[in-house]
Amino acid sequence: MGRSRQDRVRQAFFRGEALTLENPRYLPWVHVFTEDLLGADVGPGDLTLRAVLPGGGRGTARVMAREPGVLAGLEEVSWFYTRHGLRTERLKADGQRLEPGDAILRAEGSLQALLIVERVGLNLLQRMSGIATRTRELQELAHRHSPATFVVATRKTPWGPVDKRAVHLGGGGTHRLGLGDAILVKTNHLRLLAASEEEAIPLALKRAWSLRAEAVFIEVEVTALKGALAAARVFEELRREEADPPPSVVMLDNVPPTEVSRIVGALKEEGLHDGVLIEASGKISEATIAEYASAGVDAISVGALTHSPRALDLSQAIE
């Protein structure tokens, strides 16, 4: 089979290490959610600063944690503050756990710069840390029931790769980084090819296989046992002549945990389980994630990680 199952999971879904400020495809996103938001916020100028601190002056600010969590976004916020003439000192590292009262970042420079960048910087840091914290919580919960199951993000990411990096810093998988790096055949694609999943899946996967060299992984979304078996059989046939094919993934969408367990069992009975990775998706929450992990899936995708995260409570105070 070549690569181990866990290696294939990481090859397909864990590519967050590429999301750094050195990556020319990632940096523009950080720019959008700092410089562009700051421009919209400041507009013609800060009226309060003009009224209260017309003379300016210099000072120091410290960003602090008000609640426990996982830190994410420190690299991005340090970059943003530095662009505005502030000298920064990182007192923690991205991915570290935080406790209330922990100092995260120290910034020094003009009082006007410290006050102007404060809200945008905190918004970014709080959002990314909230995503990382929730990811870590759900990943730890899944691992308590199945050490081989991993929590991954979806494309429900209002802040794009910035949200994906936050998931990565929380220990979760990024899944696709965009539409151009992997093939994910969804229900809407299948409906355009044939009347039923079982008929459409072979057509879709054989077409997708022609672009396998460009895809980090190839995945198809199914909703029932028949579709899962059809997909696994086609993948088995297509992989047979390949020395190192991309990971083949079957996504079980909105399938209850008991049915997921039955599908995993059926794939094993037919000798098809080793050839495919299994992802569970669709309205999965803290209340159900343990059941999905126990059902034997390789990945659990959770859209709520990024489409509706709760910001971690952080503050910035001028010293």
C-alpha cells in the first residue's frame, strides 16, 4: 500500500506549515485583514486622538490574556505592528497555551500608533486564538476516543488562509487550502453527471483521476453505504496501476455515527478500507464528535471552527 494510513492523512489534510509570512500567497491575506481594515477604520483620522492627545508622545503597550486558551496570530500581529513603526517583543509563541494574566506581546513606540493599531491587532489575535483554542479542544476530545482520528477545517473560512493557519496552530488539519490544490467531488457535481450517486461516482472519479498529478488528494462526497462502496471500488481500480497515487478519500456527509460505523465495517469486509481514507462531515459538534471518532473515521471536518468562532478574550493596555 506504500505510505501508512496516518501518513496519507497528514499528506492530504495537514499543510498548515506552508501558511507563513514568507509565503507570497499567504502574506496578502494578512495584509487584507490588517492594513485594509485599518484603512477603513481610521478613514480621515482618529478624532479622539486629535482631541485628547494632539501632542503625541511615546509609550509601551502590553497584550494580555484574560482567559485560558491557545495563542494564534502573534506572528501576524507582530508584523502589522512593526509596519506601523512599533518595536515588538513576543513574550509567548504561537501554539502555546495561555492562562489568565499571561503577557503575550510588548509593543513600544508612539502613543498614536499604539492606539490606532490596537483594535485591528486585537481583532486578528482574538479571532485566530479563538479558532486555535476550539480546534485544540475538539482534537483532544476526538483523540480520547480514537488516537487515529483528526479534526480538520472546511472551506467555510471568512478570513481565508488566516483562518486555516489558526486551525493549524491549534493542532488541526487544514484540508484544502483552496480550490486549486485538491479535487473534492461534491453532491452538486455528482447531480450534474447522473441521476444517482452510484451512477455518477465512477464517471466523476475517472475524470478526476486524469488530473491526479496536480491534486494533493482526490475525494468524493457520499451520503449512504451504496455510494461509499461504489467510490471505494472505483478508487481501488484506479489505484491498482499507480506506484504512488494521491490519497483517496471518501467523505460521509451528514451520515449519523451509527451508520458511519456500519459503512466502515462494510468497507473492511470487502477489503476496501485500506485503500481509502474516511472523512465524516456535516453539522458535527462537541456533542457528537466522540461518537464519530469512535466510529473509526480518519478525519472529522468541522465548519464551525471557522464560520462561527468565539474570540478569545485578550486585552491591550498602555503602560
